Amino acid sequence: MGEKCSYEVNGKGVALVTICNPPMNALDDDTMLALESVMKQIHGDERVHAAVVTGDGPNFIIGADINRVQEVVTAEEGEDLTGRAQGIINMIEESPIPVIAAINGMCLGGGMELAMACHIRIAGDEIKMGLPEIRLGIMPAFGGSQRSARLLGTARALDIMLTGRFIDMDEAVSIGLVNRTVPQADVLAESVRYAEKIAEKSRPAVRAILEGVMKGMTLPLEDGLRLESRLFGRLAGGEDKKEGIAAFLEKRKPQFKQR
């Protein structure tokens, strides 16, 4: 995977994924390939119960590689570039483990698109976010036009994309773009602590919740409810359900077996 994306797992089951392409951590071809490799490893790593994605240095991610975008001059090249990037970023949203974005610095363009694919977003209180592609005569195309509308609603998404303006963290929290803000220096530590709280829960239950929400929101309500029941049924006979209820009744912390 090279040095463009690092990956390490702590003793509590949290993988820390760091985008390492300073100074902007731009999502160039090599960085995207490194991210794809890391996500495949994480999905196959039984040690990992949650993941945190952050940027190296003072920035989270500031967009795609502008030089690479400049080279794209045909419709076919544009569709190929963005389709490939969308597929890699989809691996985050479709991950069977929760992925938390630790937004430690400027988060623009492709960075915001990647952050929106994460399941939870924790940001520094001085951060700016945005989808400013319109300033370059293009549009968000690493999933940004679709995820922003689903996450924020069409009116807010269009406001952000059509103006290309930057969003401060007060607004980001109020519109649901980020889950919480913390002091700038504490972003990574708080994100890892948050991930560790999830990692100590029953892994089958965590996966079922993720599947229910992420798949369910693409389905009609009736089909989503059937999916919810099927997932609950999958958990009903598991050891973790027995342990969780026993621990609750005995007023102790559960010791999940992860099955």
C-alpha cells in the first residue's frame, strides 16, 4: 500500500487509518489505491471491531488531485475516474464495521465526500468543510452529490454545492453534517475513544445495526422492516444476546463472545 495510507490496530480493536499525502492529503490515484488496499485488509482482519479515518498533518483531505482532474478531457475518462473513486469510497460506507471520520483539519471536495461515506463524523471546532467543485467548473463526483442530498436534504445539499461555500462547525452540527465537535487538539483521541466504546460491544449486533440502517435506507419501509426482523432473528439465538441480557439482569458489564 506504500506510504499514502497507513493502517494500525490498537489493543482495543480499533484500526487507525491515516491518509498520508501531504500537504493537502489529496486523493490522487496512488492514495485511492492505498485506501482500497487498507479497506480490504481491515474487512478481513478479525482484530478490528471499529475504524477511525484521519489525515496526516494539519489537514484532513482537501479534494482530489487537481492535476489528475485537469488531465481528464473526455466523457469516458471522467466516468472512469469518478466511477473508480466511487467504488473505493463505497467500501467505507458498506463496511461491516463502523468507520468514524476524525476530521482533524480542512475537509473539502473529495475529503468531504469521503467523510460523508463514514458512519460517524467527529470534527475539530475550527474546521471548515465544503464541496467547492463548482468554482472549478465541475461538480462533486466521488459520491458527493448523492450522499449530501441523502444526508442533508436536497435544499441544503444544493445550497452547499451550487455556491461552493465553506461550512463552519456550528452549521455543520446544526444540519447533521457532523455528529459532534471537539477542541482541535483532541479530535483524534476523542475519535479513537468513541470507536473503542463501539468496539467493546457485541460485534454481531454492531454489524446487524449497520446492515439494517445502511441497506434499509435504500429500501421501501416495508422491505426495510422485513430486513430489520431478519437481522434481529439472526441475533436471537446468539451467545452475545444471552450474555447481554444476563449481564443486564445481574447488573454487571457484559463479556461478549462475539458470536
